[in-house]
Amino acid sequence: MIQVALLTVTQKDELVGQLFAVDSYFNPVQDCNDNWIISTQEIDGNIYPQFDWIEQLPIIDWCNPPVVI
Amino acid sequence: MKSSRRKGEIQHGFIGKFKTYKKLGFKEVPELSTEEKQREILNKMKPWVYDASKVKPKFSMMAKAVQPTGPTPTPVTPTPTPTNTSTPTPTPSSTVTPTPTQTNTPTPTPSSAPAFDSDAAAYLADVLSAGGTGITSTVSGATNTLFTELKTEGLYSKLIIFYPFLGGVAASTSIMGDRTAGTTYDMIWVGGVTHGVSGVKGNGTNAAGNTQYPAQSLPTDRMMSVYASEASALSGYLMGGGQGKHNNMILDFNGNSTGYFGFGSQNTYSLTTYPPSDEGNLVGSITGTSSVICYKSGVQVINQTPADNEQFTSNRYLSLFCDNRDNIPSFQGHSGAFSTILSSFLAYGSDFTQSEMVTFSTIINDFQTTLGRNIY
């Protein structure tokens, strides 16, 4: 099971459009329950101290929304 | 000006060694300003002129140049820069005060090796400039072969954007292969993309690459290609932009092994041979409304008449690992349809013939094989 980090809407807004590493941007998305999440790769790869708080985010299982062609 | 310890002769004191002054024809050092002395010396020296026809860069020279030597790799100079053995990167400029004991005369190594492809060199130079690593002589050679063969087969000019994914870091894997386009179509990475020597890997939740190339700008007759491995049970879009029916690719849709190449009105295509995964050297091409043909690892898996050939009217950037559903300037893959594949090559371009698709598949797989990241 893929694990992801749960965000509040405020936290999501803070991360949108921000770099977590060189040439890599945060990309909050919603899961099947409309929760905003980021990946553990973003947490592990973050090099910017202003976003160190993401290390404290609760970790949940990823729930894949239905695929729509 | 210094006096000699022997007989009061002038030895050193301004530029270079006095011995060299003698060789250059000075009997004594004139009473000139430093600038005038520099000018006198330069006038006496035979000027060095770069003559490309006399320089035959040997492949090993390029390979040496691209070897990463530490945390800050030295970028490869795209055009052959004449060097001598003791000075790796001389600057052929007469404005720099020369060191008389060493002349900047190029001494090219005689070699029958063909010249390094300039586009491949430009790409590798930018990979290294971006901090890319692992660019060994093998990788350089494979990249040169890739570019050369694509050109020889007439395929290079058909590629609109392509990504060899070298260097192992975000800044280097983002680099679009054709540097004549500048940085316009360098990939923007979002979410948890993993970068390595094998390429770039999605995470199935939010990792994607934005090519910055508008789907609407693709020609009506077009191709798309991705070299994919390490698929998982998640059935995400491998690449795309346009929602459903336009310029995207998804295999194993909803886990039912339905091949989907987004070249028309939500057409799905039954693959004639279909392993239950999203893996393969995948190349799809549509020509008008006459044919949709797709190859998987060199084997034809689709050859059908498309229901239509629809272009997208709302412009969206083409992507990797997802189907981009947001119009420019936004970018967001359809949540729930991100893939987990490891991609070692990505391309969008003009349509290919069947023969060209086979040739292209071979060239790409040969490239991956030399790099040790082939899947068949």
C-alpha cells in the first residue's frame, strides 16, 4: 500500500507552486475521500527549512480515486 | 625592474622569462610600460588560429571531458575545443597574457573516429551543467549513437520533443534532447518523481512531468512514445494531455488489459499481444483517419482504423506519468490516474510509418541496452 501525507487545505495552499528541491515542485492532489495529500518522496526530498513542518504531517494510506478516461 | 645577480642583466620583472624574450628576438628589454610590453610580445608571437578542418576530436577526448570528477562536474564544451595535453581547457584568446613557456597550438590527436554529433554534445553539455552524473564514456558514446542514428534514419527531424532522461538528478533529467529549442520544453517536475541513472519514476499518486509543450500544437498526424518499466497494479496514464480522447496513453485501463492510445474519440484498442502490465518500448502513431498503429517492444500490437482523429481545442501541456487535465497555464494530472512506471525515454512527434516505428524502437532499445537499462 502506498502511503501519503495528509494536508489541511491551508497547508495545501501553502505548498502549491513551491519548490521542495531543485527543479521539483510540490504537487498536492486529492485522494478518493477528497483529502489533500503529498507524497512521502516530497517529504524525503525537501531541502528547504521553511517546509520542515511537512515532516510532522500524519501519514495515511493512499486511496486511489476512480480512473476516468 | 629587477637587476640580475649576474652582471646586472635584466632577467625577470614583467611578463614571463627573459630567456623567452631572447628567443622572441629582443636583445634587451625595452623601457616600455607593461601594456606596451605585452603588445610587443604578442606581436612577436605567431598568432594561434583555430582551424576546424585541422582538428579531429577523438572520441576519447570527449569521453574524458564528460567524466564527472567531483561534486561540480565540468560542463562539456559543445563544439570541439582544441586542447593540448597539459591544459585541459585553454581559452584561445589573444587578449589573455600568454605564458611564453607554453603555446596554445592545438595538437589534435590523429584519429579516424567520426566527429561527435553537435546536437548530442550540446545535450550532454547541458546535462552536465545541470549537475547530472554518471555520464561515462559509454553513456556519451551511446548518446552520440542515438542522435546520429535518429538523424541517419530521418527520424530526428520528426521528433518534436524528446527526453533521454540522463544524469540522475531532477535538473538533468528534465532536459529536452534538442537544445536548439533552448530550455522552452525542459520538463517541470511535480510531486514525488524519483530520479536515477535508469531514468525517472512515477509514484502512482502525484508524480508527473510537464513538458511545457501544448498538446494543441501537435500535428494531426502524430506519434507518441514512452520506454516504460517497473509498472505496478495501479493503472495510470503513462503520458498524455487532453483528457481521454486526445494525446495520451494508458495501458491496462481499469486493470482489464485494454490498450488505450488517446488518438481519437475515447477509442480503446484491443492489443493483439498484451502482457498484463504497462511495461514496454511503446510507440504509437496516427495518420489522418486511416490508421492507428502501435508497437510494444518492437512488436506490432495495434493496427486499426481510428474512429476519428481528434485534436484538442482547449490547450494543455503534454505530460509524463499522467494525463494532464488542466488548461495552460495550469497543470494537473487526473487524480487517480498517475502511473508508477520507470521511464527511460519519452517522445512526441510527427507520425511514423510502420517501418519507421520498427527502426525507432530498435534505436531506442539499443540506446537503453548500451546504458544497461533495457527491458528486452
